Amino acid sequence: MKKETISMDAKLMFLWMRWISQLHNHNHLET
């Protein structure tokens, strides 16, 4: 159970970081 939660958190964190970086890249291109 604990392992599942950790892996899920890691997946969410990965998606979050990717989304953030994409936003940053988009902002740089826009400006």
C-alpha cells in the first residue's frame, strides 16, 4: 500500500514538473 502511494506521488510529481516546465517554455517563447 505504501509503495503504491509513493509511486503514485512520484508520477504526479513528474507530471507536475513537466507541466511547469512547459508553461515556462511557453512564456519564454511568448515574450
